[in-house]
Amino acid sequence: MDITKVRYSLILLFGFVFFIPSGSFVIATVKACAAFALFYFLPGVFLSKKLLDKCNLLSGSVLAVLVGVCFHIVYVYLLGFCGISFNMYVLLAPGVVCAVLADYYKVQLPKNDPRELYLVLAGVIFFLLTYNLAPGEDANGHLMVITMILEEKSVPLTYTLYPELSLSYHMGFHVIVSEIEYTTGVGTLLSVTGSLFGVFVIFSSYLCVKSFYTEKAGLISGILIGFGVLPLLYYLSYGAYASIVLFVMQPLVIFLLYSKDFSDIPLLSLVLAAGVMSHSSFLLFWIPLLTFFEKYKMLIPSFVLSLVLSIPHLVRIQSSYSLQEVVQLYHLWYVPEVFRVQMIAERIGVLVFVCGILGFIFLKRREFIFFLVWVLSLLFLALTSVVDVEFPFWFVLFANRLVDFMVIPLAFLVSIFVSEIGKKKYYLLVLLLVLPLVPHFYSIPRSSEGLLFPTDSPEFAADQEGIVWLLQNTDESVIILNDWWTGTGSSWITSLGMRRLIFPFLYVHDHFLDILDIPEKSRDILWVGLTPDSEESHELLTNWGVDYIFL
């Protein structure tokens, strides 16, 4: 097989840029590129050395970066679990070791395949269309977690402003953003990194479908997942970046599984652990993976080892919910998002759904069962919301998200269907699937410069002016009464102003609704709104320790 000879130790020379003071966009960009090369590519290329012969130069390089990303997620989690803070030398150490080992074992990259340039073009177009999307409300929580990681140089155990709350959120994406921001000295890289992970979804989808079907179907799947279905664009615009990492990890696991090499057990375990640390719903992916247990014995030891590697995250999970929390989750999210048939059309698309179902025709028996279980397990869990079936954690399985997660297997099935039916004219069918999404790319809100955070909202821009005033005129220990914990600009004070709020926007599964008495306080606050100068209102504000009111 043709190979590309690389001397990986020479890449370490780029490490000198980390010690150049940041002062311009060019320097920050060079530092970011060096970080991806030294933090992710070098560890990844050594760890995935036995899989590179299944790739070409471009896809193999992206595979190395993805494996390196998974390694760093688990690595930083383990450092935090051991009470070790990261610094530049700690972050560089794995890359240095792996570069030396890669040279020692003479790891080489495969030759380039010009057909993969289509994926590069698709990735560049996708990035340019999405890097400046106005981040939605979910970005509020992500921003706060990243700020805490950068402050502690570690994965935090509790919220800085709310030490009474344990932090159990899956922080895989936040670890990567924090490392890049720490390296470059540039803040608010959420949107850019999120778009970059969107590009990674394109490549991981290609590798996945190529591994069990054909390269043509893989190329089609990469293009379709980026431009033919809505959830990826929707999650970027809403700021739900962890879900995008989920879309990267699932195809990557399938690709590794089809490597059929028992020596890949540690690598598969690493990716499985990183998946759990990046999104809790990754655990649902184990349902279809169970169908492979008999054929791929490597899954059993990989599963066990992944649980061991996931301990730093699993020990944080708080699985008990009070009745009050269940009621809140039920009324705020579960009921409004009960499954409706229209969700298929709105969130996936009728044509994608129909072509995906037809794609089953071309699958072999093992893949047929796997994809059938994958799609039906998600659809079944979504349908339980219609009949109010209760089982463990039923109230956190929202139908809209479950329907969104169906888009990955369906997009893969569509690519197989199109590659078989379209023959040499398959690009016309791809165009037919992509065209309906073109208006969405152009109509979705774009961000402009804000005082503290990019936004497309004049109201939020005005709220940021107030947050700047708080930063300049108040002590960090003040407590602020705000409108509400969701849907308001004031809820961003915790992430942008690092001031404690009465109604903060935090990870709901950290039980802040219960521990901070949010429902009770929301009832009491009516007194303040109706009679702000009354003795009862002043007593409430005093008991809560309120210093300022931000409305």
C-alpha cells in the first residue's frame, strides 16, 4: 500500500508558538492549529496506527485528530479525578510521548485519495456557513462550565458560584474548548469549535459507512449529514454542542468495531468512555451495539474497560430525583415535547425518512438487525411519551431529542439507498435531498459582536450592557435577583458576569431546581412583583441575601 512518510518528532517544533504572547488573530490561529497537531493529532496517530491502512491521507488525519480528542477528554477527566490541574506541559506531554513512539514504530500515513477532496470541500463550506451562527440558550450553560474549567485548570466538582451543587454534566466538549481557549488566549470559541465538530461529523460518517458498505455510500453520507438533514444545523444554532459530539462519536465507534482486531480493544474502550463523558444519551447507543456482541467478542471487554475509564464521570452522576423535580421536568419539557407524527417531517424530513426505510433493502443480515434496533429503540422510547409509560428515568427522555438522534442511522441508510439506486447519477438524488435545506442555512440567525458574547438579539445586547455594569461596579460575592432561569438575558449573568443569581441557568440534572428551591422562590417572587415596597417583599429579599435586582 502507498504510504506517506512522516517524521512526527519534527511536528513538536511547532510547540514554540505556545510561548509567543497572543496579540493578534494570526497568532491565535497558528496556536490553535498547533494545538490540534500536538494535543490531538500526535496522540491519535499513534493510538490509531493499526487503522490507518483502512483510510486515506485526509480521512486518516481526521481519524487521528478524533482519536486524540477522545484521548484528551478521558485524560483531563482522569487528571481532575486525581486532583491534578493541567498546564501547557501537562497538555503537551502525551503528544511528545506519542510522537517519539510513532517514530519508533515507523507509523506512516496512507497516500491521498483525490475523492476525499469532496469531503474537504463539503467541510469547508459547512464551516463557513455555520461558524458565526448566533448561539442559543444552551450556550449559556456551556460558557459557564468552560469558564470554571479554565479557572480551576481541571474538570470542576462543583459550581464555583453554587458550591452546594455537584457538577455532573458531561463535559467532553467543554474540555476541548477549554484547551483551545487556554492555548490561544481567545475566549468565546464555542461557535467556532462547535462548527468544527460539525465538520468532524461529516468525516466520521464517511469512515463509518465506508467501513461496512462502500466508499461511494460513505461520501454520500458525509455530504447528507452536513447538508441534507436538519438536526446538525439546529443544534449548532441552539448551542447544543454536546449533541454534535454525540453525532461524531457514534459513527466512530462503528468504524472501530469493523476493524475486527482484538488489539483495538483499548482504543475502542477509549472512544466509548469519551462518548459517555461527552453526552449521557450515548448510553442509548449501547442498545443497538448489543446486537454485535455475538459477532464481535471485543465489545464485551471493551465495554468493561470503558466503564473503568468512565469512572471519573460516572461517580458524579446523581440518579435520584425528588417528586418536585420530576413534576418540573414533566411539565417544562416532557409534556410540551410529547411525540407527534409531525416531528418526523419537521426534524428529519419525509424524503429522508422514506429513503432511509428503503435503504434497509440493501443491508446484509447483521447490519439490517443493527440499524433496525437502532432506529426502533429510539422511536419506541419516543412513543412512550404518548401513552405515559413509566420506567426508570422516563421523565428525562424527551421525544424531540430522540427523534433527532434517529437522523444518524437514517442518513446512513439514505446514503446506501442513493448509492444503489442512483448509480452514476447519484449526485442528482443527493442534490434533491440537499436543496430543501438551503433556505435554512441562509435564514438562520447570525451573530454580531456583543460587549461580552456574540448575539443577534438587540435585547440581549442591552442585557450585556447591564452585565458589564455589574462587572465594573459590584463585588464578586453579590447576589442578584433576576427574572427567571430560562428564556431571559438576565440568566446569562452567571456565565458572563460570574455573579450569583437567585434563578440561575444550570444543568437541570444537577438538581438545582430542588436544592435552590426554585419552585418555591418562583411563587414567593410574586409578592415582590405585586408589592415591591411591602414589608413582606423586603423580608424575602433579605432572607435570600439579595444585593441587586436585574430585570
